[in-house]
Amino acid sequence: MDATRRGTLFLIGGGLLGGGLLGALLGPARAETAGGTLFLNAYATAAASPEYGVAALDGAGGVRFTTPTPGRAHGVVPHPTRAEAVAFARRPGRWFMPLSLVDGRPGPVIRAPEDRRFTGHGAFSADGRLLYVAEDDVPRETGSIGVYDAMDGYRRVGAMPTHGLGPHELLMIADGTVLAVGNGGVITHPDTGRAKLNLDEMDSSITYVEVASGKLLDQVRLPEEHANLGIRHIAALADGGIAFGAQDERPVGMLQPLTGTHRPGGGAVRLFETPGDELSRFEGYIGSVAADKGKVAASSPKGGIIGLWDDATGAWLGSAALPDGCGIAPDGDGFLASSGLGNLRTVGAAPDLPGEGLRLADFRWDNHMTRFAI
């Protein structure tokens, strides 16, 4: 039996359920959870006319608080030095909103300038003074990063280019000196909502932007045969690189790699290996990426699957099924995952534990989960 096969069987055989959420449900909570790890996830309620918000979940699946939002939220980023987080509207977004991590109390809603649309994610500077928000520069049909003063009520103080099209997720790396940006390569316009306007000429890339100057430090694209894939989600690696996930914007009738890694200044991307029968289950779509302790997890809500890879070798480690599953965040030795059906489960952790996770029937979890310490 080869290593890939063993990994797959380990996960499908039950090893995917482990010490995090289910560990807490089935026994004493781990020290990490007991010490104050919470998870933020945007949600819609299960009502016929859903309400939207952000929930903080503890390690036992308990809801610590919920915070209503002005509309459907997407990414949530915690402030690095104070008990606060910021939730971003789903793209094309017109708002972001701070909220207290003590009790969920919402802060003032910040609106996008008329000529900008937020695209769902943001990142704080290392000292927490500034918030960088991914956005579309609508008149110029290009990617931008709005800069907001977190010490002055999130007052807009500037902008810099992403040096790409259709930015989505951005991360602060290199000790707070560089922003890594996943540019999906697709142009949209407020007049046409989420309609994709340039699929025949899409230009996806990962860019690295110097925070101090806005200068482009590096830019990398997928190989030409995969130019129909849009890189939208990224996760930081411990070695200074990033993991990424892509989605098929213009299907060409063939299976294509959807995940990989890149190191700034490191040349071409490294595409991960995925067995064909597993890759087909992703249905050409990665909705979220997380990385921790040498593993990368990527989710496909369309395919109801979460895959795991070794971040150093790109080797396939196995998969877990989670219908409409998308949110993922590091949790112990594995990852905690959430679904649009209200489920929470751990993925990729040992030891084996029985069960199918926890369902919170009143919630429909949105695409991204964020871990933070309290």
C-alpha cells in the first residue's frame, strides 16, 4: 500500500474526526480550547427570510455570542492587539463592521467609497494601527487595497494597488511588511452584480505588495494551461510562503490542479498532487484554504469535500466529506470545518473518534472560519 493510499484510508476510516470540537464533546476539552480559543464564522439564520451575522464559537461548539451584520458577511479578521474583529461584506461589498470580541457588540458600519467595492477580506498591520481592505477600483477596473486607520474610527487614509485584477483574499506576511493578495483575475461591475465580465481574458495572479510603499515586489501566475483558474483564497505558511486555492472560471473539460504553494521570490508556483478520483469531487472549486503544522486544508462546498496536503512536498494526505462544507480553521492537530447546513466537525486530527460532528440547526455557516485566542 503506498503512502497516498494509506493517507486516504486513514482519513476516511475515521481519523479525520479528532481532538478538537468532537474531542471536547466526547471528553475533557484540550488545553488549547480551555485556554481560550474561539472561532469566528459569518452565518445566515435558517429562517425563510434569513438574518445575517457573525458568531463566535467555543471549542465545544457552543455559541459565545452572535452579532447581527447589515447584510451577508464573508471574511472576519481579528485585531492583533485588542479584543475586536472586523467583518467584511460578501463581494461586491459596500461595508465592513468592527465588533467586540468580549460580548459581540457591533461598532459603527464603515461604508465603501462610491467608486469602490469591497471584495470580502482584509488584514491588519502587525501593530493593529491600520486595516487593509481588498477592493475593486470600479472606474479603473483593477484591484485596490483600501487603507483605514483603526485608531481613528477606521477612517480611510489611502489606497494602494494590488497590481492585479479581481482581488479577493489578502494576508499580511513577512513580519507585517508585505501583503500577499489572491487576485482572481475576473472583473465585475456594480451595475451587473456578481456577473463576470472578462472570462475570455481573465488574468489571475498572486501578488506581493510592499506595505510601506505599495510597490509590487513579486507576481506569479499559474502555468498557461491553467489560465482559466482564478486564485482567490490563500493561507500563510510557517516558512513565509502561502498556500492557495483556485476555482475554474472557464471550464475546459479537463481535471486541473486546484491547490498549491508559492514562496515570494521563489519562481513558479508548486501545484499539489491530487488523485484523479478525488480531484473530480472538488468540482473545480475551492472555497477556503487553511494551513497549520505542515498541512494545508482546502474545501469545496460544491463538492462537499475537504482535502489535505503536505505543505512541504505537496503530497495528498486524504479527504473528508462535509456536504456544503467550506469554513476551515486550524484546530489542534487538524482543522475545524463548518458547513452551509449548520454542521461543525474536525478534520485531519488524531486520535480516531466516532461521530459525525455537531449540527447547529439554526445556522447556515458562510465560507470562512477564523481562529483567534482570547
